[in-house]
Amino acid sequence: MLEQVALGVLMQQPMSGYDIKKVIDSSVGLFYKASFGSLYPALGRLTDKGMVSLTELEDSKNKKIYTIEEPGRAEFISWLQEPLEGTRNAHLIKIFFYDYLDEETRQFRLAEYEAGLRGKMGQIKAVQGIVAGELEQIDNPDDYYYRISVLSYGLKHYEMEQKWIAQIKERMNLND
């Protein structure tokens, strides 16, 4: 999937690997992680397949700029058109088996997870604030409707998950 994410970022404009990673971290990085160690090999594969071209700038210290090519655009759009897939939530698998843990450990881990959710919600709210400011500066903010909708989904998802964690910490009736 990293190749598709890199292609998606390059749909905006040509960028260096460092800039691609920075865009990933500040956008989809809220729910998708990529390291430089996996990004550069992915960019290499995309270059080898002719989906991305590589330009080395002579005025900089070995700076390489990646540009999406037509086959890359076609591949990216084809990938976008595929059916949506759900993701794995490893934390749900662990919580499923929490009946085997002692109460103190359960409560500690659930509180820890809840704090992480609050942190993620804070990140999304910060990104939403930045994006709102950027949207005021562009001609067609509606062109970014789906990007904004993902931020909204993320916030609502974390709010729902935080409510659920609070309920199970208190052993509330979940049917309410």
C-alpha cells in the first residue's frame, strides 16, 4: 500500500523522498505509518516500473525529486477504484481476551489506550485547524471534500472508541 500512498502524495506535485514522508506523516500518518526505510525502496520500485521519474538536482546535496508519470497516475486511479477494505484492529483482539487479565492491569492498559485516543483526537483537531486555514486560501475548497471528510471520520471514530473504552472500564451495560 505504501506505493499507492506515495503515488497519491505525488499527485499533488513533484517532491523529494523527505517531503513525501513529511506529507504522509502530517496527513494520512494519523492512521498509516511509513518509515524512510520502507519509503525509499517503494519509490525505487515505482521508478523501476516507470510510474515515477527521478530527477537529481545539481544545485543541492544529492537531492532527488520524484515526479508521477502517466502510468503511475493510471495505477493510482485504478487502485482508488477498487473496493474499500476494512483494516485490522489488533487492540480489539487483545481486549477480546482481557477477561484473562487481572483487573489492575486491564484498567491500566485501558486508561493508557484512552489517553492515546485523546492524543490522536488532539492531533486531528490540530490538522483540522491547519486545513481550515489553508482552505480559506484556495479557490475551490470543495475539491478537498473527501480529504476533509476523512479527518471528520477520524475524529468521530476516536470519540466513539473513547466512549466505548470508558464504558468497558466501568463495566457498563453496552446495550444502552
